Amino acid sequence: MNLRSLRSFAALALAAALVTPASAHGHDRPPVPAKPLLIGHRGASGYVPEHTLTSYWLAIEQGADFVEPDLVITKDGVLVARHENAIAILNADGTVREATTDVVDRPEFADRKTTKSIDGTAITGWFVEDFTLAELKTLRARERLPQVRPANARFDGQFEIPTFEEVLQLVARANDGRRGKRPVGVYPETKHPSYFQGIGQPLEEPLVRLLHRYGYTGKNAPVIIQSFETQNLRKLARLTRVPLAQLLNGSGKPYDFVLSGDPRTYADLAKPAGLADIATYAQGVGVNTNLMIPLVNGRLGTPTTLVADAHQAGLVVHGWTFRAENAFLPNEFDAGADPAAYGDLAGQIHAFLRLGMDGFFTDQPFLGRQAIDSFK
């Protein structure tokens, strides 16, 4: 897709975002942390299908400081942006549970359907690593959450699956028009690194090669590499000097800990000793919101000390994921019973900025920028 087409689609989705209502709860507004980062989660995935060039471009147009591609790798070793290596997942009865491409409807790829164990979970469907890039480019993106985001489904079938290099080229073009301003950055996530290492397709070396080729080489480069696993981040720390962030989920443990027998969980890593360990190889943590403010009966409870503890360890804290739909908001920020309707996203974001959160991932960068600007 050329730049003019990207701008056209971005303008259409931006217009829709501008008229989307968002309520306000009128909370107190103490000073915001210095320059919180706005990270377009999979682009502007609240408005168009995630992990498409249009989604990334729209996020930049809406004021995102970083765009976030999830990275997996093709059969012929090319990094591409998909939420998972599974590009369509089936239920036991053969119905589609989740799909980010139209591969289910492509008879020429029917024989690629298979069942694999991904991080200990059996998944039946189609997987990126079983396709060459040329084959993958014949597929088209689909909205992953059509029940919650039916408007996004109108774009089904219109966008290709982008390579990571295409994302970097898009960001470079955007930054060409931002002379004198802070450049837009990229925040790639390595998905299932132990799995890909196990099938002989490690993600780290091709990722670093591409980043270095495009000038992302030092500690001040506008890039942050993130992962839910730890060993690949330690490896990346030896391969490059760019910033790294350890992702912390609200439950479970890193899969490389499962493989190695390490008894620690994400909850352990979120404690001072765990954060001090993370600080030996990473510069930040990407934190599930429940680790900062747990939900109690669907509402925000008492904040933990995680943000202060991470700062004490020298780590920045980026929260995930802030979404405007009622289906994803704590109950006190809902706007009615419709799960797809927008509630008070700014109110939720403000509650976390009060803790000193340094940035956040959001599916709606337009509303995220409004939340930052309105938090005085």
C-alpha cells in the first residue's frame, strides 16, 4: 500500500475517532509524570485491524510516541507483525475462535492446518512459520475482535501482513516530516522466543540485524524491545545496546522459567528483588495494570508499590493495556451495559498516571493523547 493510500485510510479512521464519545468522571489531577510515553498498541488497533501498516500510520497521526509491532517469523526467516504465530485458531468443533487473517477461507492453504504445542498449550490452526513470506503476502488481515469492534471489520480483506522492515520504513517516512521533533519510536515484542528457538528460527539475531541496519544502535535510540520471557532479553542485551523492557503479566510465569524449572512467577519478578534482577539486563518493565492496581469485584482496588519499587531499581514503568470499550474497563469507568461502547478511558489512565507510571499502551492513541493532555 502506498503512502497516499495509507493517509486516506488513516484519515477515515481518524474521523471516526474524533466523533467517538468518551465520558469524564472529574477526578483530581495532580501533576503528570514527566513526558509519559503514549504507545500505540499494535498501532491504533481500536480503530482499524491491528498490526497493519494503516494501523501504525493512524497511531502516529493520533499522536503516539511509539508504535508496537508483535514479531513472529516466516518459514523463510522474515520477521512479520502478527499478534501470535497462529494466524487463525479453531475451536474443537472446527469453528473459528480467533483469526487475524483470511487463511481459513483460502482452500489452497487448507493442508497447512495443524495442531502444535505453543508454550505448553495445544493450538489447532494455521501458523506463520509454515508459510513463506510470498505466501503470507497473499493473505489479508482481519479484525481480531469483531464482536467488540464490529466497525473495524469493514476493513477486512483490505490490508496485507506487514514485515517488520516495512514497519521500520513506515516509521522512517513519518519521521522525515518531524524534523526538530522527538522521533516516533518502535516498541517491538518478540513473541514465543523459546518456541522459535526450539524450531531453529530464533528471533533475536534477525531483529537486531534489522534494527542496526535502520540506525537503531545505541541506548538512546527510539526503540524498546520487549518480551514476556527473560533469557531472550538477556541474550539481546549481549547483542545490542538499545533499551529493553521485561513484560510482567498479572498471572503465571515466563515460559523460559517453565522450561528451566525456575520457580519464580511474574508476581515474584514484580517484587523488589525481582525488579533488581530485571535491572541487570533491562531498562524498563511493561506491566499488566493489575500488578499496579488490582481489580476488586471489577473495580480498581488499593494500589501496590510496584511503580515506586521499579523506580527505586532504576526501571521505567509502562502499563498495558488501556482500551476504551466497556468490555475492558474497570466498572467505575463504564458507560452503560453495551460492551462495545466507549467509557471513560481517560479516567482509568489518570488513576495510573497518579502512581507515576511512565507511559502506557493503548488501542486508542487518540483518546490516550487526550488523557495525557487533560491530566493537569
